[in-house]
Amino acid sequence: MIEEAGWGEFFTHRLGHGLGMDGHEPPYLVRGNKTPLSAGNVCTIEPGVYLPGRFGVRIEDDAAATDGGNETLSSRPAELLVLTP
């Protein structure tokens, strides 16, 4: 989706990672990693776009892999909130 919108070259961070006792841990959600998720894995989903010398934005959600797919653990408003100084 990020690439289709024309921002692919600015998506330089992994999509997410496992969330547990160590905070940043496997499984790592990054291009090329073909390790399947298992029911019970809890991961961050945090796509970010970074424009060098300008700004960056990352939206983070947490999700758990289940036998039937996934369960979103985050709750936040879906609408965009713009903060200005």
C-alpha cells in the first residue's frame, strides 16, 4: 500500500516486531522474512514513512495472531489528527 501510494523509497523501517518481555523481539515483520506467524504471537504493526530532513510519521498498533487470523489489541480513533505548534 505504501509503495502503491508512491512512498516506497521512504519506508525504510521494518513493518513491526514481536512484542513480549524484551519489547523488540522475534518474529520480525520485515521484507524477506518468510517465517510464518503462529497463533499466540503478539506483534507490533508500525509502518512508517520518513522524509529525510523534513519529518517522519509512524502509526503503531498491536495485534495477536489467532487460529482464525488476527485480533487487534490497540484502540485508537481511526480519523487523522493533525497537530500544529
